[in-house]
Amino acid sequence: MTRLVWIQGTQLTRDHGALAAADRTTDRVVLVESLPHAQRGRLHRHKVALVLTAMRRFAEELREDGWQVDEVRLGEQRGFVDAIADAVRAHGADEVLVMAPCGWQAQAALPRVEAAAGVPLRVVEDTQFLCSRAAFSTWAGERKRLRMQEFYAWMRRTHDVLMNGDQPAGGSWSYDTENRETFAAWKRSGERDRPTPPPAIDRNDPVLVAVQADIDRLLPGLPGRAEDFWLPTTRAESEAWLADFVEHRLAGFGPYEDVSDPADPWLRHATISPLLNLGLLDPLVCIRAAEAAWRDGRVPLASAEGFIRQVLGWREYVNGVYWREMPSYAERNELAAHGPVPPALSGEARTELACVQHVADVVERYAWAHHIDRLMIAGNLMLLTGTEPQAANAWFRERFADGYDWVMQANVTGMALHADGGLMATKPYAAGGAYLKRMTGHCSGCRFDPRQRTGDDACPFTTLYWDFTARHHARLVANARTAQAARGWERFDAAEQAAIRARAATVTAGIASGTL
């Protein structure tokens, strides 16, 4: 019996479930670089280059390990359905083994692949997460409201992470309150004068060079430049990146994780999410490395816990929510938002808002930005201007190297846009210029004044924040976490309220047209 093991480009882990179920002496592995898939939307070239280069180098590793591997390259211009059917016929395969895809649409397409192949397609469990879909469903049970904090505590106990017996290390499950230093504190600390970017990669690697040439030939005009590519593409390189983060950035990650600095897109962030999402890093390896650094006294508990909460808590949680709630989750639009992605973010225009232009430039160059730039600048702008949730999701999926549907639906639809009505977040993450001035360094280089609500010099975020509050006042007043701020709108007299609403209409139109 010969089986075909189909490994998808986001499943480049040596602990692959389908590989574990296969026999390297008789079965064959196939990796498909689908040109039709790469042509959907307007992907950033770094995302395409990362996936294709990692796939080709993973194929090399598998061959070195004794596997027979077929590669369908981008230049063959094949789709997944035809490529798998052809491979089945070419090798006389009796069955196709595949690990459960990471996205709903890919999973829904499996019956078409099976029908075209004409042999059974056996789906094995996804091994790239620490909480299986079945385990998450069991944990969630009949809960009417899901809470990440409860899930995170359960995961800590389940995997014995940062635990002292049956109690959390240090006596608390979360040290988030210790991880909220401001931009001013970042400057005073001297950390700003000690940049620690991720390690440089070899852009002359022959496999990467060949991939970049294929992109130029077959996918011209993608955002980004080949000379800016910065990501590792093998497990060994990725593990070296993780070690560098733990040694040089983890200690400062915690206190300054919510800062945005126009002079430094990296700050102390790990920048490993693209690698985790391809399987080049194992989440438990990342977690244990951070935990060991704390237990050895190399990093504060608050920093180690803050990082672990993102990997063991949030990442696993959003994946669980995605598979529990899809496909109907993608239809949610609780705030009835129907606007486009602001042209400043889509690259169709430049903007006078310094913070927004910074994020647009960083994403254009790196296909990445840290979570505050995503949530409190790009996501906040989309929330305040009423960007339609699936349009926002598409932008994040296409422009970010770590952007996949399972990641973005919960983070964008739920967290950034509150379009799920509070399933993912207990409040909308709306913020005005005061927050941006406190937590970022962008306001000093911007012509707008974050203290002003009206007038030509008023910060658009300040104006739009109050307009958002007015539009959704009943909802916000009824929410314990936003009620006090929402009542601030009631303190403005009628003339001030009218002026804010009028200015907001002008600002929204300017942002939508790309003239502001």
C-alpha cells in the first residue's frame, strides 16, 4: 500500500500528524506551491517568500531524513486539487493523508480534493497547538461567555507551566498590570538607546533567491521589496531567533510591550508569530524557554508570564474560538460597520496622521507590526471609521506574514472591531489621542493636537473617539468597563456635541478618500 502525505505550507513541523501516521519506506510526501492560491487577494511578498522558501527547505530536510518527496513548484501553475489528483495517479497511491488544515475554507475544500483524487482522504489531528479542537470544545462546554483568563489558567495547570504545585508562580495568574509602562518611561529607562532587532538572515541563500525570482516572474506587483526580507525559513534558524529573543529582549518585553516607538518597530517583541504559524517553532519549546529564563533568574516573572500568556493563552484561545464559532463568526457585524479599509493602510494614499503612516510604512516594509500598532492604531482607526469586518480581516491576512484566517477572525472581528458583540473582548478597544500620546512617540511628530476634539488641528483619533461614543452611547453606557468614559459625552453641551459630530464627518470622509 502506497499513501500520499500532503503537507500544506502552514504545517512545516517535524511533529506533523500525517508524517507520524505514514511509513517513509513506502509512502510519498507532496508539497504544493499553488499559484492560484498565491494570487488570491494582494499578498505581501514577504509572506509568499517566507512560505515558499520554508516549504522548499523543509522538503530538503525531509529528503535528508529518508522521505521520498515531490514538490509542485509555483511555476507549474497548479492548484491544490489538480496537483494532489495528479500525484495520486502518478504514484498509484491508495490513500491521501493530510493534517487538519488551519483554516475553515481549506477544510471545507477537502471533499473536492478527495473527489478529484479518487481515493480516500484521511484527516489526522492538527499537532501544531497544545489544545486540540476537541479539548477546547470540552473546556468551553455550555459556557454562555468565554473568558481567556479562565482558559489560560486551565492551560497553565494542564501543561504545568509557571506553577508552584497547584498554585501559579508568584501567586497570580497574570502580571499584566506590571506590563503597562508608558512611552515616557521607555525613554527614561535608556532602553530606547539600546536597540535589539532580530538577527539578520542571509538574503543570498540560493533557495530564497530562487523564490524571489519566481515571485518577480509569476506574482509581479506585490507589496514589499525583496531586499527587505528579514525572516528565518528553517526550524534551526527559527530556534536561534527564539534563543536571541530570550537572551536580549524577553526581560524588557513585559514592561514595554504596549509602547509604540516611531524609531524602533521591534522594541522588545519576539517577532516569532510568523514562525509559530508555519510550524517552524513549537509553542511548548517557546514556553519552556521563557519559563527557564525566569527560573534561572535571567528575566522578571512579569516578562516571562506576559510572553507565555500570549503563546499558551491567547494564541491557543483564538484558535479554539475560531473552530468553535466558524463559519458563522465571519458573518458577525454587531456595530453595523460597512466602510472600506482606510486608503492610508491599503497603500493607496499617504496620511498626515503620523501614527497611522508609521504603521502603514512598517507593514509595507516588513509584513509585520507588533500588537499595539495592530490593535490600537490600525485596528482602532478601522473601528472608529466603521471598516467592514471582513474587509479588515482581508487586509490583515494579506499584508501580515503571520496573517491567517484562524488568527485574524478572532483578533480583528472580535478584539479590534468588537463585531462579535463581546465574545472575544468585554469592551470595544476604542481610544482617542490621549492614549496614543501616553503610549506612543508619534504625537510629537504629528501636526494634530491630541488634546483637541474640534477644529482643523484636532487629532482625528480624539474626534472620532467621541463620535464613536456618541454613535454607540447606549451600548457603552450599559457596559461596566466603558460606562464611565461614555458618560463623558453627556458632559458636553449641545453645541460641543454638534461640533464634534460635524468634525468627525469631515475627518471620516477625508480618511476614506485618502485626502487626510
